[in-house]
Amino acid sequence: MPELRKDPITGRWVIIASDRAKRPSDFNPEPVRPKGNGSCPFCYGNESKTPPEILAYRAEGAPNSPGWSVRVVPNKYPALGIEGELDRQGEGVYDKMNGIGAHEVIIETPDHQQSLANLPTKNIEDVLWAFRDRMLDLRKDDRFRYILIFKNHGEDAGASLEHTHSQLIALPIVPRSIREQVNGARQYFEYKERCIYCDIIRQELEAKVRVVSQNEDFVTLSPYAPRFPFETWIFPRRHEAFFEQSSPRNFENLAKAIKSLLTRTDTVLNCPAYNLVLQSSPLRDSQSEAFHWHIEYMPRLTRIAGFEWGTGFYINPTSPEEAARYLREAPVEDAVGV
Amino acid sequence: MPELRKDPITGRWVIIASDRAKRPSDFNPEPVRPKGNGSCPFCYGNESKTPPEILAYRAEGAPNSPGWSVRVVPNKYPALGIEGELDRQGEGVYDKMNGIGAHEVIIETPDHQQSLANLPTKNIEDVLWAFRDRMLDLRKDDRFRYILIFKNHGEDAGASLEHTHSQLIALPIVPRSIREQVNGARQYFEYKERCIYCDIIRQELEAKVRVVSQNEDFVTLSPYAPRFPFETWIFPRRHEAFFEQSSPRNFENLAKAIKSLLTRTDTVLNCPAYNLVLQSSPLRDSQSEAFHWHIEYMPRLTRIAGFEWGTGFYINPTSPEEAARYLREAPVEDAVGV
């Protein structure tokens, strides 16, 4: 019998259609592997093909030349423009503003053949530090209300360049799904005087059935009401609202948790296309007791993705208990840690 | 300069990235065309390959035999089960219920080679009558709160069978995006004492820039803040909350409006995969002044669909004014009407 489950934060219901149960091998997506680096603008020697770098961690070399390990550049085709003042206007029943914002690309490694999953933990940690540095810099800009950090891995997940990278978009508004999470978490806090995410983490660590892995600082789990098969969330154990204000000691263990998750999913799901999204508190929100930053991982395994956009209603053929078990039991080397 | 626009009903912001402007030919999706009908369960003579029919409009023949023009059957692999009582349960911070619901398939024509766009208007009207008949029947069932009707056309839109059909899902809950629309429309009604959709229709008919076509009873337009390129909505001109209680005179003109839109999009976008979603009022809602039923059309043209799921934030490379102009000026025969 299928089950209807409600996400306790947003109130979104999903169908867990266990009658249509799918095993990892049933999805059989095209594995994502880099093909060639012909004239890739993210490779060493091609630094002039991107706009000048905003930030780079480098052992040697001048800016915009080889020698870097992580490099941040403006998006060459930005969705938003960085220059100008916000201009809010009405148009009858409608509201608009000019598209002010920042759109940056975080190039995670100079090595075209690598994926984030395959990078050494130390390099993944550097990517996280780059996220933090850019967020701390951009949050000084009064025009911005939210900074979105996400990764599209593989063409099916929306990546237009195969060289591994993440993106950052700073926005003068708070995206709706973030606002919904914040509102849901606040309602819970007002009622219980506890963070709902902390309660979820506690309950999951006791029940154990949806836990994928854990280390000293992070817990990786399948959410109770996932929209997609093998959707997985990574939470810091200690309550924190803002990723960019996270305790520095966290970054090493977050890098380990990410590497562990991506290694497991690459093993179980045969290197699927995926999206990672960092869910952090809106920049100007002070109510830091209610929201708890985390990372959401969503592999692109199914195409039953049409009407969900029109309805906000999801049918998921893999239960999170089953997904967590596959990921937990994946044969990963000890070297991966966690 | 890109523009940030807010959907006045849900409050969702989208980026209209006109700097990345895309013309219809830039999308270049694989055109959706039926291939073969080998052993298609929706063709004449194969009626026994589906569960027994719930409804059929037929000029001749016994139930579950050829002779029908529209046929409704239970989904062979239903996402929800029709038998049993609702059983609501808690599990710590979580809530669930058993997956009670109906999942039906509306086979729109026996002709495997046809698409909904190519059917004669009269046949499209029959499909709409079938939607209505099933909704009127299922709304008698006290367990249901919402009836979702949608169409996935083409593999990229989630269709698993190519023979043209729609689906119906009756649910014991109201999907979140419907609830959001209803709440948004109610807030507006409380403030203005007017239906927000009626106000939108009035403003659009005056401005004319986003109107695609209109007839006596329906208006087809590009919404102000569309999530997707060429997203298009069809509204009844007169205020009605429930599709299934729509005035019978509407059905002929709605069929014409749908045929007109699909012919235009097939022409301009080269037969793209698409989703149609009927947005009607929740079954048990009585506040019929605020919500206004309509149909949403979403072609699947872009793959920049990854992080949108994680954020509810959309970047649309085609402005609705431009999309409406292409569709309005599409060379369609007079026979299409409207």
C-alpha cells in the first residue's frame, strides 16, 4: 500500500509509492563522466577565457594564470547584473524590480577529469572555504537578501560545462522555498521552543532507519518525505542558522560528509547527474534559533518530473528507508572516512 | 538588464533573463511524434490489456470492446489505492496517512497516430466532458479533498506511453501549490474584495501584450512571471471556482482554446513535449469568490531544471511578452478557430 507522508517543515505531502518500488539498478541513468577538455575555460592556461577572477586559492602564479586550486569568477552569462541600485516598481496588479544580483562560478579544481566526489577531502574543504569567503564578502552588500549556492553535476542536472564547478547567486529577494522553510521552522519554534531540524536529527539518530552516515559534526540522512528517489540531506549536528558563520572546525568534517555521500551515491547509482543545494538562513534574518542550515542532494534519476512543477505534488518510487539502507551499506573504502 | 518579477498570486519571484534571450528555434527539442502502435493497450482491440473501463463514450460496441471515442480506465500501476479507510498517523515529529486515492487514465482517442492538438475540436470537447464526469463522480467520495487532472505529452514531459492520454489523481489532501494559490487569492480577496484572477484578466486584455488569443468564453495568455519559456495559461472569462461546475456552454469554446494553443505551440516550437495541468478549486472549499479555475500549459524546452527544485527559484530566458507575440502571430489556419 502506498503511503502519503508530510514534510514537517514545509507541509508538503508526497506519495511514497512502494508498490512501484524501484531498486537502484532500475533507474539506469547515463553515468556522468567528463569527456574531453578541448578548449575548456575552467582549465589551466585558459584563465583569460573567463572574466577576471574574484578569488583564487593558489600556491603560485599571478592572478588569472595557472597555479590555483580553487578559482572563483563572475559568470560570463550572468542571470543578474551586479551594477546599479534596486528599483522596485508596480505595474497594475504586478510587482517587479530590476535584476540586480551577483552570479559567480566556483571552479572546484583545475583538473578537468575530476568530479567533486573524487577530489581529496582537503580540496573539497577548500571549495567550502571559497563558498564561505564569497558569502561573507557579498553579505556586506545591503542590496542582497539571500545567497544561493548550488551545484549542477551532469547535463541532466542542468550543467552546461562538464568541468566540475558550483555556482553562487546573490539575490535582492528571498526565494520562495527558503521562505517556506523559514516560516515552517518558525511556527514550530513558536509552538515548541525548539528547532524542528534539531528535533528531526534527534529522532533520526534514535530510529537509525534513515541515517546514511555520521561523523563527529555532521549527520547524513534520507528525509522522511523525500520528493525524489535517493534525495539526501546533510545537517550539522550543532544548531547553526548560517553556513557562512559556521564554526571553522566544521569544514573538514563537512568535506568528509560530502565526499562520503557522493562516493556512496556514485557507487550505488552509477555516477548519476545530481544537484546539491546549500540551504542557509536569509542574510537579514536574526531569528537564528529556528532555522538550521543544511545541504540537500538530489540525484536526477527519474523523468516523472512533468506535472510536479504544476502541482508541487511528488510521487517517489523509492522509500527513504530503502534508499538509506542502500547508501549506508555501499562498499566504500575506509579512506573515504565517515 | 534582466528583471525580477513576482507572481501576484503565489508571491514567487522569477528572473526574466532577457540578456540570455532565446528565440523559439534556439530550444530545438526533439519533436514529439508517435512511433508505432505494436501492442499499445490504448488502441482498439486491446481493451483487455487495461483494467475494465470506468467510463466510455461510444457509438457502438459493448463495454471493453472497440467502438469508443474516449475511454477512462484505472491506471494499471496506480500511485494510490482506491480501497480502504483513511488512517492518519503520527510518528514523532512526522505525519502520514495510508495512500488512499484514485488514479485513472483518460484515453483521448483510439487513434494511436493522433495528438491532442490534431484531434477535431469536437473530440477535444469530449475529453473535457470525460474530465467533468469523472470529477463529479469522485467528488461524492468524502475521503477526497482534491482532484488533479494533468497531461504528460512526450517522454521528456514524463509520458510513459505515447498514445495520447491524460491522467486523474484524486487525493485525500490538497497539494501544496494549489493551497498556496488559494491562500494567495484569498488574501487578495480579503484586501480588495475582488478575484485576483479576474483583475489579471482585465489588466491583460487592456494591455494586450501578453494575450495569445481569446474567444467568447476564454482568454489565453502568457503569465507576467512565468517559470518556463512559453508557459501559457487559459482562463474562463467569467468567474468560476470549479472546473467541474463550469457552465456547459463553456466546453466547446474551451476545446477551441486548447486546440488553438496547442496548434500554435506545435507550430512555433516544433511539437515540443509539454505538460497541461488543470488548476481547479479544492473540493471542500466553499469560498468560490476568490479562486478562479484555469489550465496551465508548460512546454519542456529547457534543462536548466536542476536547482529550481531545491529553491523554488526560476530563471526564464524568454520574456512572456516575446513568447506571447510568437504564439499570437503563429500562422494557424482559420479552421482552428479562435
